[in-house]
Amino acid sequence: MKTFSQASFIASSGGSADLPPPGPPEIAFAGRSNVGKSSAINALVGQKRLAFTSKTPGRTQTINFFALGEDARLVDLPGYGYAKVPHALRAQWRTLVGSYITSRDTLAGVVLVMDARHPLTALDTQLIHFLGEVRLLALLSKADKLTRAQQAAVAKSVGVSLPHAEVQLFSSLTRQGVEECRSLLERWLEQAAGIKSPR
């Protein structure tokens, strides 16, 4: 499955009323502002600017949809937890993301991107509880900032805290974990497509 090599932008949605119609299975990326979500998406699809990256936290204020050919989609959810974003806007984001996650039957799983140096913040944990039974990958980004021993320790700790989730160390800079993450998500998408369209 060469899904990730066919990535292209579909649409940005600022409200639940203008979400693209459900189609093929979707993998959503969530995480704190400026944690590396867009960089992770770009690394996975092999493009530099498919998902917009910014040094300014809170820049992504919409849900952005990307097609992976005709058979799958990636979804970049707005980042959360940046204090300087107005309260009303933060509330709007929570409503938007909440309505997407609870109403999207095509959601095959969520990739929770967390800084490997600071995983499982209070807001991360809130999102995990909100997701409930949704399939989850804890993607520990910026792993290149840690030594190998530190990487092993944080991966083990997160795995113990999230026994039902997949855990992957990741670096968009060194490409650590890119192939492993891509293979896992392709498997999720294939399984979701098989469940929704049995032969």
C-alpha cells in the first residue's frame, strides 16, 4: 500500500457544519500546539509543506483534511493548550474537535503527538479519556533531543501508562520512527477499509 506517497490537500474546516462529507477511513493527528504534528505529517508523506508548520503556537485554527489517494485520509486537528489563544477561540476549537471525533464514523484511529521530553501532560490525558475506545498511537516526537537511554525510558513509561495504545518514538529531523509509523497507520487504514467494505 503506497497510500502516503499520494497525499494532497482537500479542505480546511472551521466549523462542524463545513466538514467534508465522510468518505474513506481517516487517521486524525492531535496534540498540543507546536508539538510537531504538522512536521510529523510532512515526514510521513514525504513532503515539506503539505501540512503548514509554524514556530508560532496556536497557528492552526481549523481541521485540515488531506487525501491519501482515493482510499484514505489524514486529518490535522487544531493544537491545544496554548495559553495566549483567547478563551473563546479555545472553546470553539474544543467544540469543533469534539464534534469531529464523536460524529466521524470513518475515524480509524488517532495519533496523539507528544513531545518525548514532556509526554502525558494534563491536557493530553484529558484528550485520551475523551477518545474512549478510539484506536490510539502515542507518537513521541522530537526524540532526537533525548539520549538512547532516555528514549527507552520514556517509551517504557508511556507504554505502562497507556497499555491499550501503540507507542512510537519519532523524529521528523532524523526520520527516526517514520517508516514504522507509516507501516502501522497503513495497517490501520487497510483494516478499517476491510471492516467498512467487506469483500
